[in-house]
Amino acid sequence: MVVWLEITGGANGDVFARRYSKSENQWGAVQNLSSSGRCWSETSMLCSVDVDDANRFHAAWTEQSTVKVRTWSGGQWASVEEVGSGSGLDGARIAAAGSGDLFLVWWTGDGTIVSRARVGGSWEGARSIGSGGKRSKFPDIAVGNSQALACWMEKNGDLYQAVYVTRGRSFGGGWTSAQRIYSTSIPQQHPVAEFAAGDTPHIVFTPIFEPNRSVQHSFWTGGGFSTPQNISDTTMLHYPSLAERGGTLLAVWQVGSWGGGQAVYQNSYQSGRWSGQTAVSGSSGCTFCDVALDASGKAYVVWDASGEIYFSASAGGTVIPNEPPVALFSLSPSSGLAPLTVDFDASASYDPDGAVVQYDWLFGDGGTAAGRTATHVFEKRGAYAVKLTVLDDRGKSASLVKTVDVLGLEPPLDLAWATFKDESLFMTRYVTDVTWAANPANEAIAAIAKYRVYRKRLGDEDSVFGVCAEVDGATFFWRDTKVGAIDEFVYAVTALDAVGHESPLNVSSTADTMDAEARARTIRGGGVIRSGRLR
């Protein structure tokens, strides 16, 4: 069973629950436990859940001025019970004994730790269990075979320290006075407790080594708690949780900044030894986390990230690896003339153990897009490697690359031009005849509808080719009658199809401009002055 807080706006929210069936490997419906709209606190850590040996789940939460409990049994939730009241209540924690006895703790707005228990079906009165005059917060509670233990962080001077109290499980059992888990000048925060081997309490907490923290573990030795042992790296981390079953402990905590952690980390304890910390796959962006163990040693880790609740099952204290998603996409068309518009669809992508939550596109020409579908225009010819990357709901990604062939018309071949001096009785002028040949490579691409003739001034580095004429696709000749001098222009010709696709200019080599005297010859009506050719 997982319980969590959903804040709907301002100081309004509700506590929700959802049950997971191990035998059916599926989740039941989401249930609003509070249905009050009054569940809110500054810490957002106001609810918890535990299970007894009869497989009854008991959830507890605060609603600003009240503490409430609700029990799931026989396939349904019982009615809500109000078990505490006060001002600025927060951090309700519940521990269920095997027989169904319940032990609760919470803290008030003025920093008082309060406890209440239901033993043998009857509720005791609520009692303050903290040290008088010392501000306290973030309590936790655990139940063993014969006793219960509560712990919290208590302010001593300018420093918070982790402290604990114990009591017997009989009705009306008295709490001991608060004692430090381990005396030190280093601040300590967020202690959580579990009993192992029946009646041996274990506590993990976070000492602060500014600006970082570590997670430390201490256990009961018979006369006090042991010297704490580091079970994590010293880094930015928060909010450990602890679970126990059959003598095995599993601790989890958030690593990273508040509200956007790097990952949930875990460490398991068996036969007096910690195995070493590992990250829970896919848990980036986390803030809070919790853990439970079943009788077989299987672990269940939950955490929040980006406004959602995530869940991971494991075996033997090692989280089952998150299977990566599979990236698949179609594209249409896969080739064509530039500028080419292509539609992309990644709807076939999937995650075998979750859901794809993000789609990112790289189009190979500098363009990008996000979303399950995308459309992109390729402006220039070339072969473009289009890459789709998908991300699943636990942070793993996968990519697929496909090629889009953007074609272009080829320029005409055998471009040449010759300049003539045209003399008559009344005038003398220069004309240039430009010729070219069809490029066979275009036959497989598109029908050529026309040719476009360009020219620019010879030897002028700052000039550019400008359009001076167009002829139809069956014509391979054009005469320029606006030539004012010898060697005034160089020429280029492009091929165009019916919808306006145009080949590049055929100016990739240098014009063969020959010496005028060597090429001069007399013909009737004029003389050849200069010619040029591009091969």
C-alpha cells in the first residue's frame, strides 16, 4: 500500500492511497482517504502507512488541526477516525504491531512531540513525550515484540540532535525520558527507526557536515546505542527511510537538492554488515522516498518526482533493473527534392516495463523538435541522419537513427559561351551566345521544365550572379545582346522542374578564357572575339 499527499493549491490537499497486489502484479484503484481538502503542511511529510500481521493496512495523516487514521481490511477502507487535535500538526507516523495494536507520533506547531496508542482495541489518551522547553520535529515510531520506540530531532541550544524514548506495549505504558542516540557537537536530523530480531532497535539519521550530510546507522547494544556507522557517501542528501523483515534492514534516502534530487540510494543490512550503497534506477528528480520489505526479502521502493509517484520492485534488496524503452518511428516521405517536408511519427515506441514520457528529435541539419509526432522542412540537399531519443518513466532512454535523402537537381553540362563583334552599316555591337547540354542525372529525379541563365562581371570579386534569362526545357541556347565590351561577363545556367526546384549554379570550375588574338577569326558579318567554357 502506498499513501501520498496531493496539494491542489494554496493550503489545500488530500491524502490518497493505492494498493499493489503481488499475486496479480497490478495496482488497484486510487482512493482518496481524507476527502477533506485540508491536508497541507510546510514539510509535505504529513502521512504514513504500516501493515500488521493480519494484512490490515493502517494509514495516518494530519489535517492541520487534527490527526486521522483509516484502516484497510477485507478489501475496503473503514471510516476515518480522528485521534488527535491541536495547532499546526504535522508529520504523523504510525507503527502497527502484529496483533493490530497501533502506535502513533506527530508534532505540533510549537515543536512538541505527541504520541497516542491503541492497545487491545482501546485508545489511550494523547501524551506529550518530548523534553519540555526544547523544540522538536520530524518524529518516527517503531514497534518490537515487547516495546515501542519513538525518535525525533530535538533542538539543544543552536543544534538539533537525534533523540529517542521507549515504552512497553501494554495499555498505558509509560515513556522513558528522551536520550540522545549519540552525543556529538555535529547536528543530527531526520532519525527513523525499525526493530530487528524481535526487540533490537536500529536507527538511521543524517548528521550534517556543512554543506553536506551522510546517512549513519546505530543499533541497540543493551546499554545504549552503538557508535554510528556511515552507510552513505558524504554529500547533499535528505530524508532517509528504513524497513525491516526477517532480520534484514533496507535503508533508502534521497541524494541531491530538495525538490530535484539526483536519485534514490539504498543500502541493505544482513548479518551485521551493510552491503554498500547503490542508486535506484530511474529515480532522478526525487524529493521523498520510502521502502518496504516482504517476507521473501523482496523490496518495494516508492518516491516522488515532478508531481508523480514512482514505484520499483526488487529481489533480495537489489532493485530490479529498469528495462530501457524501445525507440521506433516512421517518416514520410523518406526522400525527395529540396526543400523537402517530412512528417515523423514515434507512436510505435514503447517501454516494456513502464511508459514512454518524452520524445526528442534531432534532424541532422541543426533542427530539433519534441513530441510524439513532428514535421520538419529540409532546405538543402544532402543525406540527413534523423535521431529520435525516447525517455521512459524511470529515466532510461533509447535512440533510433534513420536517414532522409534530400535530393537536388543537377546543373546542365557542357556550359560554354562565345562573344561576337556584330558589325553592320548602321551599328557595331557585341553579343554572346551561351550554350549547354541536358544532364542525364536529372532524368531519374524530375522532368526539366526550363533553364535559367545567370551572369556576373568577370574579375569583379564583389559581384554576384544575377538572373538574365529563362528558356524552356527543350532549349539549350541563349543569346545575350546586352554586352558592352570584350570579357565583360561570365555565365552560369541552372535547371528547374515544374514546381520550381532549382539545381545549383554550374560554376564549380574556372572559365577557360582564351587569348583574343589566338582565337580571333573573321567570319561573314563579324568575328569571334572571346569564348569561355565550364567543364
